[in-house]
Amino acid sequence: MSLMGHLNELRRRLFRIVIIVILGFVAFYGVAEYLYAYLSAPLQAQLPEGSKLIYTSPAGAFFTYMKVALVASLFGTSPISFYQIWAFIAPGLYKEEKRAVLPLAFFSSIFFIAGAAFCFFTVFPIAFKFFMGFATDTIVPMISVEEYLGFALKLLIAFGVVFEMPLFSYFLSRFGILSPDFMRRQRRYAILLIFIVAAILTPPDVFSQCLMALPMLLLYEVSIYVSAMAYKKKETKAEDEEASEESKEEQA
């Protein structure tokens, strides 16, 4: 396929992703109020008695529900979106890997949603208990729905993307771009990079940064193991192909 052919294929795949996300947005907007109530539950549980979330502009609640519906659509339609991404990559894969595009899309969405779930059920309760612990009789939290939504969605999406690390390591290793030995040698630099990325993706406080960095460190170690499996499989395949070529030459 020519460069223009690849670009046209990419355009078609992206167009399909945009359409499915828009359809999901329309569907989820009808329940956006309930989704926001569920999303804000970890914070509501830690607010001092009598405190409530507020909105500070006339259209604040309206745009908040729109953002909730959009992000819910991103997560809800992620299997289809990931399928479009893997289908675009498929021509560069081995023959047996092309047949695995559908499972890959499924597991990509599972990891993405698992990262967000880990953030919601594990990180949020710890983080909000810590932050609300600074409230006193003279300092009362008055958090706007816009501020909370920005904080929550940023972390949810960031954790979803981070949980894709083992899957990316697998394919980079299969393509020969990455190796487990390289990942082990660069571990010290990876740790530094992980904390830098965590600082960029999380709000500007050390506590949130550590809550993201620790799972990333664990995922990096898992990725080394996954890379080793993929690299071994790649080398085995290369040896089999070499043996097959030698056998053909001997028969000739």
C-alpha cells in the first residue's frame, strides 16, 4: 500500500471512531446525571457533613454532563475504537497475529477500563480521604463540579492509558523494537521517566503523583516479563523459518 493509501485508510478508521463515539455520546447523555452522581461518590463520601459540590457558572452543570457523556462514550465504545486501531496496524503483523485483531481489541479495551476502574475504586478513596483531611472549622471545602470533573477524568484516562503498557511492550518486542534486556538495563531511567510522566498526568501534588507512579512501576516490571515472552516467541519463529529455508535448500 502506498503512503496515500495508508493515509486514506487511517482517515477511514478515524472517521469510524469519531462516528461511534458521537453515537455513544448521544446514548450516554440521557444518563449523564446518574453517571456524574456515581463518579462523584468517592468525593461525596469524604466531604465534611453539610458540604456539597457547586457550579460557578450558569452553564456549568450542563457542560459537566456533556463531558461526562463524552468520556463515558470513550470508555463504552473503546472495544470498537481499539478494533479500528488494531485493524489499521494489522497489515504490519505476522499472519497468525492478523487473526488475533479481534481479541487484541477486546484486551486493549479491558486494560483501558481496568486502569480506570483501579483509579476509581483504589486511588480515589485514598486521595480524597487525604485531601479532605485538611478541612477544619475555618477551612471548608467548596469544590465546583467543573473542577472535580477535570481532576477525575484526567486521572481516569491517564490510568487507562498507563494500563496499556504491557500490551505495547508485547508488540514492540515482537517487532524487534524492544527487548527485555534493554528494559532491564534502562530500569533506572524508566523509573525517573515514570515519575516525570506521573507528575505531568496528575494534579500538581506529590501524593497524586505517587499514587500513579507506583502502579506504573509495577506495570513496568510486568512489561519486562511480557517482553521476554514475546521476544522468545519472535526468536523461536525466526529459528523455525531459518530451519525451514535450510530444509528447502537441502531438498533442492
